[in-house]
Amino acid sequence: MSKRLGGIGEAFADRNFRIYSIGSVTSWITYFVQEIAFSWTAWEVTKSTAWLAVVAGLTTLATILFIPVGGVFADRYDRFTMVRIAYGFDLVKAMILAILAATNSITLSIICAAAFAHGLIHSFSIPASYGMMPRFVAKDRLASCIAVSAAYTQFAVFAGPALAGWLLVHWGIAVAFLTNVLGYILYFVTTLFLVTPDGYQQDRAPRQSIRQDILVGISYVASHRGLSALLLLILAGDSVSSALYRLMPAYSSTVLAGGAGTMSALYGAAGLGATLAALWLAHGGAAGATPGRVLWALLGLAVSALLLAGSITLAMALLAMLLFGFSQETRRTGTVSIMQASVQDSQRGRVLSSLFLFTQVAGGLGTIIVGTSAQATGLRLPMLVSGLLVAVVWFITFGRRETIAASFARKSGRNQ
């Protein structure tokens, strides 16, 4: 049976992964419930695409400032402990938002503070979380577990907005925030049952200055020929995908004349597309993560942006978001899987946090540019231009696809 399921069966054959998945998928669903509730609250308070961009920019600013430090800490200290501490702070943040929403006390300043806190907290959780799978699962199952994890994460991207829309309409913002508190509690309970394999020892980076550690991670990314070429795809894709995703409350309201239900449907369509892509990648196991697929996914992202710019009905927009989710997940999971297979464990935190830093900067800038432009022109024109620019980047990079793939193959061989 497990062989017929391919990489999915291989991943769930691992005890730790099965246990971890219970808490992880639940907490991801409730996390996205909070994300949708927060985005809609920001739009309801401001009614401005420019302010939505500023709120997103505050999260990016915190990430720029702190994720290099988070990457260094992830290579120096226990990553599992870092994840639990960071998630504990996020639980407290969710509880505060729930209380403020229940008392109708959320203001623009609170939204801005929460956005910055979000970036700060996850500047430490994200680099550390990249080391969770290598700690608890065997290396030969790693790619399959990453892909399956991405599959249920993207199911959460589908289920979370759907649940958020129902909660916002029937129960209100406070209950939506409260669900994330409950999700984190379940996550912490499941981590109590994880067992670190005998003999496991996290590779630690040599002690040096934090500044030097940060530069080591950035230098590795820059010196990797395959990654430096993929970096253009990563930055172009994230600058557009982040803008589309973060400005969806404004799009659903100003372009489609809808409300929270319309916004949740659009996010849900993206989540459904992402789930389908993640299941496809998971079934293929390690063979599913290739630079070629990342490249084609970028073209799909460009097409989805153009479709959104031209959509005149909700059905057209839902189709565009379905393609957006499928392309974005293929691009993102493919990139992470390639990196996980290519990077030495002692450098994992710094390298992947450097990569995440680049993507956050690109996403923040893209959101600010599209959001501020939309304030004057509406969202359609900035979306159209964004889609065309990504298509140009894809065309430029397409001719180098074989060189990129060969470079990653050589790096992977050295790390085995």
C-alpha cells in the first residue's frame, strides 16, 4: 500500500512525522484563520490599499532586522526549543488580539504593532523550523516528508480561509483569533510525544561574531551558481505573489464589490490549488522537486496575475486564484526541497534564513509598490504590469534552465 502511495506513504511510515502532522495541520489551519481575520480587520479599519501595504511593510521590516539573527541562533542553539518559544509568543499575541477584538479595541496603531510583532516572532521560528524535519525523520525520507508537510499546510491555506469566512460572518473577529490560540495549544501537546532518534546531534556552527555568521549565510547563497540563478526567479515570484495575496481584501472589495465571504472564497481557491500541487509533489517524492518545475511554476504565477487583472466575474477570479495557488506552491515547495537537499546541516539555519530574508524583502517591496500604485490607479493596472514583468523574468531565465539544474545536481552530490 505504501509503495502505491509513493512519497505520501513513505512519509507517513515515519512515527514522528505522523504525530507531528496532527498538531501541525491543526495549528496551520487556525493560523490561516487568524491571518484572514487580521487582513480583513486591517482593511475594515483603513479602507486603503496604501495602508494595507504599510502594514505588510512593517512585517517585512521586522523580518529584515531580525531574521539574520534568527538564522544564526538556529545554527547555534537547539532549533526545537527555538520553535516552541517563538510559537509561545505567537500564542500570547493571538490571545491579546482576541481580547481586543472582543472589546472592540483594535485600532490602526494596534494593527501596526501586531504586524511588526508577527515579523519579529517568525524571524526566529522560521529558521529554526527548517531544522525540525531533519531532526525527527531519516534523511532518505526528508524530501517526501517536506512535500507531504507542504500538502497539508496548503490544505490549511484552503480550509483556513473557508473556516475564517464562516467564523467572521457568524461569530466575529474575536472568535477567529481565539481559534489560533486553541490550535497552538494542540500543537504543543503533540510535540510532547515526539522522540528524537538515538544518537542524533545537531551540527553546530563554529562560534564567531553574529555579523560574520550572517555574512557566511549570504555568501553561501551568492556563491552557489544554481541558487544565484534561481534567486532571480525567487525574488520576482515573491514580489508579485506577496502583493497579490496581501492585497486580496482590497481586491475582493473594490474590484469584485464583495465582502469577507468573497475574500475567503478567493483565498480558499488559492489554497485548493496549492493543496493539489503539494499532493502532486508529495506523491512524486524527491523526484518532484526540480529547478525545471520551479521555473514553469513562475510562468503559471505570471499568468494568474494577468487573469486576476482582467477578471470581471467572481468565477474568473476564482480560476485565477486556483492557478495562483498551484503555481505558488510548486515554486515554493520545490525551492525549499532543493535547498534542504543541498545545504549542510551546520549551515542550514543561516542559509535558509538568508534565502527567506531575500524573499521577504522582495515581497514587502512588491506589496508596497502595488499597494501605493493602486491607491491612485486601482488594482487592475498594477496587477497587469506585475504579471508582465514576471513573464519577462521567466523568458530571460528559461534559456539557463539546464545550467541551473546541473549546478544543483553537483552540489547535492557533494553533500551526500
